[in-house]
Amino acid sequence: MKVFLLFLFFIGVSHADEIPSNAKSLLEKRDNAVRVIDRRLVEELEKLKVIYTKRGDLNAANAIVELIGKYKTDEGDENVDKDMKTTLIGTKWVWFRHETITFADNDKAFFNSNDQQLFTWKITDEKERIISGTTPSGRAYKMKFSKNFKKVRIFDGAVERDTNIMKE
């Protein structure tokens, strides 16, 4: 059975390389078109975020920030080679809805600007821009940062969500 599965795997790998160049070209065109649409969507969402923030509707504004995080691309950002720890210290992120996390230089992070409730954090994969730690309630979490350190994917137990930086 193992040999059969291995055989099927190799067949799948060998066929994946056989995509004709004109089909690959079509896929690249599609990806580029999607990026253009996503950029326009993010621009319009940014405008809506400002409107809802000015109205004082922070729930709507934060929901829009989450949407922006899902569709914003990292193209053209050049902050990839910065030291990760130095880059993160002092930054403030939306953790969930109105909750925030601010990274400090002692491998701790303040939860909602409350120095009594601290997250722990450490860099677990600098190349992939991943940190791991525990929440104030003791849950393990991971955060995978974008190349420019402007957005992040949070893995909090079985829940995954995207968020953006609030303050640098």
C-alpha cells in the first residue's frame, strides 16, 4: 500500500511540471488581475475605515481593518531584511476586536496597555517571521508576520485570523 501511495505521489509531481507555458501565462495574468482588484478594494476599504472611525463606530472600523488585512498585498515593501526583534519592539497590534498587544523589549508584550497582563513571545523562525508565546490566560499562540511587518496571521489555538499593525 505504501509503495502504491508513493507511486501516486510521484505521478502527481511529474504531471504538475507538465503545465504548458501558455497555460502558465494565463495563470500569471489571472494572478496579476486579482492583485489589481485587491489593491482597489483595499483603497476603498481604507476610505470606509476613516469614515467609520470619524463616526466613532470602532466595531465597524475594526471589522474593516480585518478585511484590509485579508486583501492587502506586500508588493513593493522593502523592510524585509530588518532585524525582526528590533522591528517588533514598540509596535501595537489588534489582537481581537478591541484587544491589543504591544511588544516590549523583554520578550513580553502588554495586553490592552495593561502591564499586569503580559504575553510572552520569542522568535521561533526568523526566516519565516514567526513568533510564539503564551497569552495572559496561558494559551499558546503563534504569529506569522508579513514581509514588511505591517500585517500578521495569528494562530490562537484552533482559531486563525489576520490583523494589522496599529502603531509603529
